[in-house]
Amino acid sequence: MRLTVLVAALSIALPGAAVAGPASDAVKFFYVPAVKFEADEQYRDRFTEPVTKLFELNDQATKTNPDQVACIDFN
């Protein structure tokens, strides 16, 4: 009985003790004011396959129809 109460008390108390640390460089990048548009070619090395494929499709759409504005759809 005591063990059950102790486990229950610790499971309630411990999650409240978690503290977030500073943002990592990977996340901080998206909040830096100098970055205006993440899809710029100079920032593309920070992304992986699913997103880089969307960037390539967006570039192809821009080249195919230069008179239209291509839209990146991340959904």
C-alpha cells in the first residue's frame, strides 16, 4: 500500500519539476529576425528530405510558369 502511494505521489510530483532549457541552434534559427523566408536557397541546407522535395517542386513550378506565383504547401 505504501509503495502504491509513493509511486502515485512521485508520478504527480516529478512531471511538474521539468524545466525547459535554452533553445537549440536548430530551433532558434526560425526565430532570428534576420531570417525573413526559410525557403531561401541560402537556408535550405537546414532541411531534410520531405521539405527539400517541396522546395524543388516549388522551384519547378516557378520555372514552368514564371508569370504565376508558386506557393509552397507543407500539408
